[in-house]
Amino acid sequence: MNDYSPDTSIQDAEEDLFQRHEFAKRICTSISRNQGTECITFGLYGTWGTGKSSILQLIRNELNTNHENTHVLDYNPWQIGDQNSLMLQFFSIIANEIEVLESDSEKAEKEPEKVETRISKARNKWNNFFKRSSQLESQSEANIRQLKKYTAPFLGVLNSSLSDKIFDVFGESPNLEQIKDRLQKLLQKLDKRLVIIIDDIDRLDKDEIHILLKLVKQSISLDRITYLLSFDKQVVADAIREKYGSEEYSGESFLEKIIQVPLELPTLTKSQLRAFTKAKLEKAITDLDLEQEWSQFRVRSDVFWEAVFTGNTTPRSILRFVNSLRFHLPMVKDHVYISDFILLQTLHFFHPNYYQFIINHSFFFNESWSNHGGKDEGKILLYRKETEILAKSHNGQEHENALKIIHSLFPDTRHHQSPLNEELYSRASSMRISSPRHFDRYFTYQVDESDISEYEVANLTNNIESIGDDDFISTLKGYLEKTDTFSVLLKFRSFEKNITEQKAIVLIKKLYRASELFESKDHYFIDSPEDQLSRFIMRLMAIIDVDKREKLFSELFRNSTSLKFTLAHYIDLFIKAKKKEQDSPYSYNFLVSQFDNLRKKAGLDRTDAILELPKASLEKIRFLLGAWSECNRSDFNEFIKSFLQKEGNSLILLSHLVPTIFSTKAPHQFKGDLTKEVFLWIQSTLDIRLFWSQIRKDSLAENFKIEVVKFLNTETDDSKDQDLQNMINQFVYWYDSLVEHID
């Protein structure tokens, strides 16, 4: 529903949300009770969009309804020619209005006449009055054409014959003063005060403003007229000052000579504007069926209200803002975090320079603040410099409130610190603007063609129980061809809260059957596709009842199509259980009991099986070997003995057991130190002397002539990679220190 709010004035007091009806009534009473006949000019001052036209409508209604001694005449100044033409036009309107009033008066006293007859009578009187006024000071063709242009509409003729007849008469040409005199006589016959309302004067150009105000000034001598002029005082005063000179207060002085009753529009309080804004926003949110998203926005509403009411916010600017949201939200509601989008549009409307700042400096908002592990000081200095430039062109409060919105949208800009992976994952799954993967769509209002829509994934998830395995795998394959594993799983994660237990079970089974799609061929980084899928499935398992999980586990491992993924997933489960993490789907004892089945399915009894594990899982080899040793120590020892007897395997195993370091301080992962903790684990899990014997056998004798043991100390030195020679040296160091020493 696009129920846009038009920028029109209110029509009656029931629509008066700002309690201005009493103010309008007071103006009407002042006009009506004025005992004198002299012309009085009221000036209603207010900036654009603050509701001047609405107050004028309240005044019209009040005068027409409750003040019989007044008659309202609206004058539209937008088609202004030269000064003489304007005056003739203006006086002709007044004269025609008087004739209609006289006709109405006669109608009340005599038998009612037909409307056509009354209008014809008024027209004839007007014709007689202006019969000899067709020529002004100048009889140029241009003036005559203008006079015809302005008079024909007020005569109400359907053809030009009557107006042509007027212009055929060129007798003695009365000047404007003579016309005013005749008009004065007509006005004196009235028993009403004529209230002439002129709105939107501030929208004319400076020459037109000057002409119109001069017209009012020259007609002040006419009796029984009250002018009600509505405009932005500063705009009109500046226009007059430009016309008459550069003195600072010349415009105000000119207005003082014309306006006898200056009235400032009642100031709107923040509470009034807030109530108005809230009502319009909530109506839009309800119409667009976004009530749930609106509850998210309320949590951050403080920064919204501060940003909205920092500057000269008006009802008009609020309506334009809400209308824009009504247009854009249906386009983006399935692709963005609604709360973020509303805050961004708040910057767009009320702090446009800050909105443009985000667009022009997107690298501050969708790229990391880190540089090889440390803060990017150059980027931080540049950010501070650019925000200081913004601060100089805005007042302090405006700058502060705009930055609050930026900090709310982009939390990393507050402390210039990059988020952890889990936080990035959370932002991306919620489609936050602070997620680099979603930043652009907040400005393009669409999903990039290289991405997939959350809306598509939502449909797939909602209908997961009725979709066949082959169709699911085909759809998933299409997603992965278009984008990466992380992005695809993020889409699913966006709808976790809406997934029921049964849907979670079905989705897990389908993902397991499609797990081959997530195999990494040469992936050394810790966050491999297998790891990502494993973590997502664990999140889904949390939705399922504990008893059902154990049954599901057996079925999954029995029907798995990817050994690599099965092992990676088991290792993840085992690590969580071993660490007794709260979100572990299974107990440690349950996983230990299942290891033999997994080991046999994976063929780990073969001596070369470990070498076939996915590289990401090799980095977790300690957990896999630890699980095996705890489940069946004798089988494990036999396996290790057979494995180490093969030439070169001892050095391969040593390399796998030395931790791989993943650090933002280095451009790539690297081997760290063989620490005392790791060595003690090796000693407690493997036959340390057998391992040491095989290392000596697989290595050259000179490898053990150690003069200096070198430890990298990765906390302070991340530029060097560990080589195999140094790993052996470190192993010998710990063996001599801890094993031989104990013996």
C-alpha cells in the first residue's frame, strides 16, 4: 500500500494535530471586531513547511462560519506581469467580488433569481465599471493582451466576444488613482469587511515580491479591507533588501511600513513534532506489514529522534521523509535490516552531508580497520581529519547527533577496531549495513547480480519439507556457483529463528546429502567450507530436542556422502564437547561412544588414512587422535605403531602436530612453535619414545647437532615461518628437558 501523504493544508479543526485552532480563532476575532473602516494588514510569519497554509484554512473556515460581517477573498499572486497589469487585475477581482456580494444581498431581500441571471448582472456592472479603463498609462499591444488575459477568467466568458467588446472602447483613459476612487465608493457601500488572503509570497522571485508588496502598500487607503499576508519573513526581507540596497535591516523596515499586525506562527514543540512523526511512521510501518522490524527500530530510537530534531525540522520535511520510506521500503525490506535502513534514510533527509560522506568514503565503513593485525593508523587519522571537516560546516549539536547515527550503523567507527569473525557473521546474517557483503544494497536498493537474495533462501527454507533432495542439491549448487559458501550459509542463518524443529531436521539431512558441494580441494585456512557448514548444522541442531539429536547423529554419519565433511563435523562436535561448551549439541560421552563407528566408516584403520584427511581437519589432528586414544587406547596404539613404521610418516605427523598460526598481523598463516603444552600432549597420547625413535630414523644425523634452539615467540615476531628443521630441533629440546630429565 502506497498511502503517500500529500503536502496539502488541513481542511478543518479535526485535523489540527498541533493545537493551532485557538490561534486561528484569535486572528478571526481580531479582524471581525475591528470597529474602524481603515485597511489593516496582518502578517503571518513562518518558515517553509511549518503549517502557514493550514492556519489560513482554519481562518477561512472560522470566518465563513462564525463571522458574518466578513467575506474572504483568496488572491493568487503567482501570475504576475508588470505592475500596472497586476494592479488592474487585482482591482478587477475586488470589484467582481463586490458585485457578487451585492447580488447575494439582493437575493436575500427579493425573490430568488437564477444563478445565471445573477452572474450576468455582476458581469454587466463590472463591464460598465471598467469600460473606460481598458487603457492604462500605456496603450501598448502588450498591455492590452495582458489585460485581456487577466480579465477574461473573472468575467467568466466562454468566448472572447465580450472581452473584445471591452477593448474596442478607447475613450478617455482613467488612471489607477481614478480606478481606486471608484472602487472605494463600492467598498463603502458594503456592510462587510473584505478579508484578502495572500499566501506563498515567499515563493515569488524578488521582483514579483516587490511588485506585490507595493500593490498592497498602494491599496492601504481603501476602506473595509483586511489583508492577511503569509510568508517566510527572512526570505521576503532579504528579497526586498536586494532590491533596495544592502543595509542589513532595510527589508525589515520596508515590511514594518506595510504590516500593522505582525504574527509569528506558533512554535511547534518537540513533543508535538515527535507525536506527528511517530503517528506517520507507525501508519507507514503498519501499511507495509513491518511491525516486527519496527520493534527492532524502537531499541535505537533515541539516536533517531535526536538526529531528526537537531535542525529546522518541519511537518513538511517529516511528510517527505515518510513518503520516501513508503516508496523504498517495499523494494528493500527483504534485503536489508529495516532498522539500519530507516536510520540511513534519516541521515539522507536531515543530515544529507553526512549521508554523502558515507557514500564518498565507503572504505571507512565496509573495510577493515586493521593492518596486518594492528590498527590502521593512517586510515584512523584520515577518518578523524574528514570528520573534523564536517564538524566545521555544521553546528556542534548537529554534528554530534549525526555521528551518533553513523556510530549506531557502523559500530567499528567509534573505536576504529575490526570485529571478530563471529560478530561479522552475526551482522551478515542479519543483513546489517555494517556487513561489507550488504553495504552496497542500502544505496542501490537491490541485490547485486553476483549475490543471491535472502528472499529466495527464505522460500527454500519455508518449503524445505516438500522439496526433493535432487532439487535441493541443484538449487544449492546454483547458489554456490554464484557466490561463496559463507554467503550462502549466511542466507540460511538469517532465517534460523523461523525454522521449526521438523524443518531443522529435514534441512540438516539435505545439507548432509549435499555436503560434497562444500568440500575444499586445497583449503589451508581454518575457516574452510567444511568448517562453515559444520558450524551452521550445529546451530540447527540446537533447535532439535536432545533425544532426537542422538538418533539423527547415527543416521547422518551412516548416510553421509562426504567423508571429509563427516570428519570435520565430528571433530567440531568433539572439540565443543571436550571443552564442555554450553552450545555443544552432544555430550562428550556420547561422541566417544560413536567414534568406533566413525573410525571404521572413515577407514582410519589404514596407516595412510590420516594423510587423506582434509587439510583444515589436519590442523585439528590432536583432537581426532585424542578422541581415538580415549575411545579405544589399544587399537589407537596399534594404529600409531603401524603408521610410524612407514618411512617419513613421523616427520609428517610432527608437522601436523605443530600448531598453525592464523593471525591478522601476517598476510598468510604460518607454523608456530612446538610449545611445551603441545609436547606434553604428545607425551600423554603417543608412545613418546617410539615417536622419538622414528623421528631420528627419518631424519639425518646432523639434524641433531643442535647448538642453539630457536623459538619464534609468535606474540612478538610474526614475520617468520617455522621450518621442519626447527620443528625437529624444538622437539629434541623438549624431549631432552622433559623426558630424559625425568628418567
